[in-house]
Amino acid sequence: MTKLALITGASRGLGAALAEALSDTHHIVAVARTVGGLEELDDRIQAKGGSATLAPLDVTNADAMATLCRSIYDRWGSLDLWVHAAVHAAPLTPAAHIDAKDMAKSVETNVTATATLITYVAPLLGTHGTAVFFEDSTANGKFFGSYGATKSAQITLAKCWQAETANSGPKVVIATPPPLPTATRARFFPGEDRAPLTSERDAAQSILKDIL
């Protein structure tokens, strides 16, 4: 029986790389706002002989995500894996100049949506599934206030859930990927030499070795 993986933030970067890698063994439910990115992911998955269900949704839309999770339950009954790669990375700015709209969007996406999704996805994972979150080692430096504060809050939620389910499941994994040549990192570090950075594909393979 084919396993089922839900990937939130699946249209690009590490989320897309993980979705593609997992498609060898899982049917992928791919969630992202970018329709074009999802369609390109689907083409790559199909070329490998895998299959995906595309869900062009915003993770901050609680009603849409609730409907998706209900549909997953109605169609498949449960989830084997949830990979949460969706994140809002606000522009870098001094803490004294944080834009209120950027901060609100960061809280909405990185904290509120994550907390809401945990309540929706936990019943689908049951006691045997696995949830994966990603810590960002770059998010604590100067000018990272909006992103760093809300990313830290997201990981705190994941760590609390991890502690609470240590004996009962689901398994909660918090991975720390190496620096990756993503579009987000390019905005944070313009002009950086990208050659030494680990590819998203290699990072995905390394992460999956640890969680599967």
C-alpha cells in the first residue's frame, strides 16, 4: 500500500526537493500558493513514475486547510508523513524599524498557521505518523527580527509537541538543514557565493535518511 505524505510549502526550495524525493515511496499531497511551481513539481514527480495531488492553497487560510485535511481523511483515512516547509521570510530590517504588516504576516504564517495545522494534522498522523519541521540557524543575527522571532516561535511549538508525543506518537522531527541556495537565502545574503552551498536535493536526501 502506497504511503501518503503531506508537504506544506511544496512548490520550491527544500519543500519541493523533499516532495520529489519522497515520491519514490509516497503519494504526495503538495500544498503551496504558487500554482506554476506545483505544476512543475508534478511534472517532475510524474517523470519519475510517482504521483501527486496538488492543493494550491495558502496555509494561513484555516478553512481551506481544514477542508483539505477532511478530504485527506475521507479519501485515505490517515497520513504517514507531514513535512512543514511553508514559511514567510520578511525582509531584513533593524528591530527598531520592523514593518507592522511584515510582522503580522510573519506571525500569521510562521506561528498561527503552524499551530492551527498541528491541530488539523495530528489526528491524521495518529500514533504512527511523523511530522517534520525545520530549524534555521541563520535566523538569530542582526536584522532578522520578524523572521527570527516567528521562526523561533514556530520551532518552540514543534518542540513542545515533540515532548508531548515522545511516548505516544506521532513522531515529531526537528531538522536543521545546511545553508541552501534558495531564493529566500539569496534575498537575505545578496551577492553570496552559492557554489559552496548544499543543493536542496542533497539536503533532502540527507534529511530523509534520518526520518524514514
